[in-house]
Amino acid sequence: MRHALPAVSALALMMAVSTAGSAQEAAPNIDAARMNEAVRVLASDEFEGRAPVSPGEEKTVAWLVEQFRAAGAEGGGPDGAFVQVAHLSRTRQDGPAAIAARVGDRTISLERGPDVLVSSDRPVDHVTVTDAPVVFVGYGATAPERQWDDFKDVDVRGKVIVVLVNDPDFEAPAGDPVADLFDGKAMTFYGRWTYKFQEAGRRGAAGVLVVHETAGAGYGWSVLQNSSAAPKFDIVRADPDAERAPFQGWIQRAKAEELFTAAGLDFTALKASARRADFRPVVLPGVTLSVDFGQVADRVETKNVIARIPGAESPEETVMYGAHWDGYGVGTPDASGDKIYNAAVDNATGVAALLELAHAFASAPPTKRSVVFAAWSGEEAGLLGSTYYAANPVWPLETTVANINVDSLLPGTEIDANVVVIGKGKNQLDDVLARHATEVGRSLIADPAPQAGAFYRSDHFPLALKGVPALFPAAGFTGASAASRDYVQNRYHQPSDEWDHTWRMDAAAADVALIYAVGRELADSDQWPEWNPGAEFGPARDRSKSMRP
């Protein structure tokens, strides 16, 4: 049963929030109607789904700069500009792909789309892998701090590796020795496809295919397939061949089982064996894989939009709010023929929240510390805008107090009493949020779908890797409401993620009021929130302590 607060105005909620220092007297209105209008504009067909490096980006960036300036913020990018240029490599499909496995004299054809999805991050025009041996490498994880190594001493150079999605303990039954070794149902970074792709590249594999299963991935095959034709981006790297395999992708479980069976192996049994720390890679006897496809490769630029309100006393210290402005642009048409992925909830709503937060801070008395609002590019393509910023920060990460991430707010008027925190328990920011939530009759709950690894899939993550404490509230996504279930099942990353005239943003405005209170407290204080003991990001933050007052 869903527990909800009565529908109230965001202003009423905001005025109930008490914060440190001057924030209590400065609590401004969070304008739900203005947020709704911002979502309407950004999610309109005019912005063409807001794909990076497209006319939709140009319109989006220009509009956001105008809106941040009107809100009263100044440029927060290099040299006081509103934009930070991020340099990317881009690859796009060029023609069909030929993919086939050979088992002795038998050929098993694999069709790109229904069976497998392949692409390459290398800046090359053609990818050809011929008769590469195939090796099953379990979950493809090397985690020395957890006494785990799926590769052991096996050399996978020149081979195609097949790996399982998620972590070794994801489906471990109670009492299994591996249970909770990788945080139980909560996916770790080792369970993410991005890690598995990177590890394959580091080890010199010819290619990597992740076996898709909906429960372990957190989304269906259609989500992957619908976005597969979109351009792929990566930040420009000094030696991409040393960091990326020639090709990478996904394979349907049924097709993976067919390959294993053809090789005389039992996929289900091998999957179970991969949950043991003593697992060793298994060569698929007599199986080779050939892949051939063309692509267009070039270098492009995209833009993060960064605004700032300087602090009055310690302007060199920064409280950051972030949300990604990009969507999937124009892609595969749905059943109705709609091919514009308007990305209304994900993430025009988050960008609307940034704009509203800029209004709120600009209209209130100055904070001690500076507040930065970062509208990131390239999140859907792999957190590229925030990854670029983490490698090229405008404001030092050592003196960035916290990064509050806003990724998807559901429309509606009913304020949920439960506030989902993605990554709950990782750092001390939970305590700050919990205090303000309690004051307005709300409480924090952990991610109801930790197996999806959402903490590692949004723009706070690249900065967290550098040590910046992250807070990722996702208030409406408790899984208890019909609206959240409908969105996740039917609209997420689909053309149907559209704004319509029935939308109200009252509940979302209440959520924005709550994170305003958190940011206001941090910006008016001398707090330096830390990662909790055992968090994988703690050592990086510890190394930065000497850089802070």
C-alpha cells in the first residue's frame, strides 16, 4: 500500500522546512507551474529529443543558458562562460552487421537487433573479428578487495569473452557462501555493463558480449534495441585501443544457451558455477565467432551547461546540483510511428528542477559557499558530460562539498511520504536529507530495485569515483504507485516518455524544496560530509582532505 502525504502546495512544504543559518528565513517558493512549463518546452518535438551533437543540442543549450541567466545565476563554466565544451569521439552504424558463430561445420547466424547488439568505441571505420575463440568468463569481475577474480590467470587476448550481467551474488540463494559478497541484491560497479566492457578492453579481448536477462539488467531487451542505432560516444582518450575492445555488446540469453549447447556445455550449470570464487574461465570447445560491421567514426564536441551563484564568504567551496539535459534524440520508431524520444521524465524534469533551484538560491540571501548547477550532456551515452567534467573540473573536486543528483521526477500532485535514496547508506548526506525529510513528515527508504545498479548509472557517479560525496534522491520511484510502474514498464527510454497537458508538478516541486533545504544547509555551513566506512569512494575523498580548510 502506498503511503502518501495530502496534496499540498510546494510552498507550504517549503515553508515547513527549517534549515541551518539564514536558510529558514530565506525559504523561497518552489514554483510548480514554472517547472511544468520548463518540462513542456524541453520535451517538445521542437527540441528533437535533445540528442548530443545534433540541432536539438544547439536549441537545448541556448535555451538553458537563457533560462539560467534569467534566473539570476552567472556562468559557472571555464572563464565565466555558461558552457564547458566536452571533446568526444563518436561512432555510428554504417550498414548491416555480419555476425556468425561456427561450431565445427555448423554455422549459427546471429542477427543484429533480435539476437545480439554490437558496436565499437574505437575511432575506426570498420570492425572485423574473424574466427575468434569464445570464452565464458563468469561475471567478468576482478575485485581484489572482495577476494574475487573471474579471469584467474587465463589470457583472453584475441578472444571473445561472454559474461553474465550483474554481480555473482545477485541470484545466490540464502546461505550460499557468496551471498552478500557483492552487496546482495544491490548491484555494484562490477555488475554494470560499462565495467565489463572496460575490463574486456584492459585485458586485450577481441570482443565482449554480456548475456542479457531482464531481472539482472534491470530493463528489457527492447530498451537496448531501441537505443542501439543511436550514435555511440566516448570521451577522447589518449590510447583507445588499449582501453576498449574491438567490439562490445549484448546477446539474448536464449542465443547464448544455443551457443553453449552447440559446444556441448550446459549454460545453466555454468552460470551456477560462476557464483563460486574458485570459478575458472571455460573455453567453448570448437566455437569461434566472427563479426564484421562498418561505422562512421569522428570527433565531436558537446556542451555541459554550468551556472553558478558565488558564495559570500567561502566562494572557493562548492555545493553542486546536477541533472542531465540529453535524451536519445530521433531513433527507432515505436508501433505508432513516433520516432522522437522526447525524454520528458528522464530527464527534462531534472533540468527543470535545476532551473528552479537556481531561481530559489538567487532570490534568497547569499550563501557562505558557492552553489553550482550543472546540466550535463551525454548521460544516456555513458555519463560522458559528467565524466569529462570529472577529468577536467572547473571547480576543484577536492573542495566540492557534495553533489546532489536530480535524475527523473514523476508528475503528479500526491507527495509520497517515502523518499527513495539511491545508494542509501553510502555517505553522511543521508543524515542531512533524513533530518529535513522528518521535519515535513517524510522518511527515507532504500532503493526498491537495488539489482538495477542505479547508483552507478547516473551523473553523480564519475565525481563519486573522484571522492565527491553524492546524494541521489528519487522520491516518486518507490514501485508502489501505478504511475511509477507505468513509467518504468511502458515509457522509460521510449518515445512515449512525453509531456501532456494533464501534467502537474506539485509533488516534484515538493521534492525540489527538500533538496533545496539540504543544499542550503551545506552551503551555509562548514560541514564536509564523508563517505561511510567501507564505501569504495572513501579513499579518494581521504586523499583530498589536505586541500580543504
